[in-house]
Amino acid sequence: MEMTEKRMSRWYFGGIASCGAACCTHPLDLVKVHLQTQQEVKMRMVGMAMHVVKNDGVLALYNGLSASLCRQMSYSLTRFAIYETVRDMMGSGGQGPMPFYQKVLLGAFGGFTGGFIGTPADMVNVRMQNDMKLPAEQRRNYKHALDGLFRVWREEGTRKLFSGATMASSRGALVTVGQLACYDQAKQLVLGTGLMGDNILTHFLSSFIAGGCATFLCQPLDVIKTRLMNSKGEYRGVIHCLTETAKLGPLAFYKGLVPAGIRLIPHTVLTFVFLEQLRKYFGIRVVS
């Protein structure tokens, strides 16, 4: 029997892969925040993108990139580190891959933790993206993500940094279940058909399915989260925001589902394709 070399992911690869993906999808994210926060629906996706470029130039699409990367390095780094480390530890026991329900629980736990740790960066991210839409005198004008974190802490206190932590954590849990658990499962199923090998096409297909699951799972939460983080105090809390949004009808929770999918699916696909390439070329060598 010849020695086959298998490579395991390193704990920080998820963070790097997510940052790489974020650099590609940041403009979509920015347009999504613009769309979700406009009060009356005036513009669609492409129109909004054109509008931003026309008013503020192409680089404006990368406004708040530092906050986005800061968020990936806190949130995604944590959830991938927890999920992959535990999964590989459990899997190395020799009893084959983990059952799906365990992956779901693990994904939820990793995502919840990551979401909590990433809350401050996420909040600064939303604020920085939203800033450009405000009239000049109302802008917060954070210079970059760290300046934003420091100023929120100084001006509004530590508690405000974690405002929306429950939302961000819950959303983190749902996205992670959607992305990681569904990706693993989809990959197992695709490889199980024997039609495709462990190649980039498989990674693409599996991550596409995972991105779809993640988008659908967390869109309602995402709408609430964006509304809460943007609010100037008109909502008393999560439940109040829920009921107010519900008054607009059930479809209000899926407002912006297509833009969210257009954003989350490429982000998921890029993250996993980058992650698998990192693993393949720079992973820890395991001789099996």
C-alpha cells in the first residue's frame, strides 16, 4: 500500500479564505446595505451600484473594506477554527465522518461564538457602509475600522459595541450551519455519487448549495439585524423590531433575498474554493 498524503486545514485558514472572498464581494455587500436601509424602495441592485459609482467613484464600492476584513478576521476566523478543529479531532478517531446532526450542532456553536466575537466589527462595518448615504452633517466619519471601534467604545460605551450581539450570534449560528455543515454534507454526497472527484468543480458545486442554504436560513434575521443596528432608537428591542417588521407582511422578512443570495453565494463559493486551495498547498501533511 503506497503512502497517500492527505492535508489537513490549519486553524487560521478559514479567516484567510474569508478575507480573500470579502475582497471580491465587498461591493455587493455595500450595495446590499444601501438597499436594505432605503426607506421607500426606489432602486434595484444594479441601479444602486451605478448610483454609488456615479456619485462617489468606483473606489466608493470599497468603502469600509477595513471593517469587512476586521469582521472576517474576528468572526470567520473563530467559526472556522472551532468547526474545523473539532471536526478533524472527532474524525481522526477512525469512526468515519461525523453524523450530520453533530455538524449542525458544531456549526451552530462555532457560528454563535464567532458571531458574538465579531459583533463590534460587524456593527462598525454596517455603520461605515451606511455613513455615505447620510447627509454630511450627520455622518459618523470613522477613518477606518479600528478608529470606529475605538470611537464607539469611547463615545457610546462597551455595551453599545455589543448591541445586536444576540442577533449577530444567532445569524452567525445560522450562516455557519448553512455554510459549513451543508458544505461538508453536500461534498460528501457529491463525492459519494462517484461521478466527481475531490476537485475544484466539486468544491464549487458543494459551496454553491451551501451558500443557498445559508442565504435562506438567515435572511429574516439579517433584515432584523440591519434594521436594529441602523436604528436611532425607534425599536425597543429585538421583539419589537420583529413585530413592527411583521406588520409589513411575511415577505418583509425576505426583503432583499436575491441581493443577499447574490452576495452570500459568491462569498461562500470563494471562501471554500480558497480554503480548499490553501489546504491543498499549505495544509498540515497527514500521512495516512
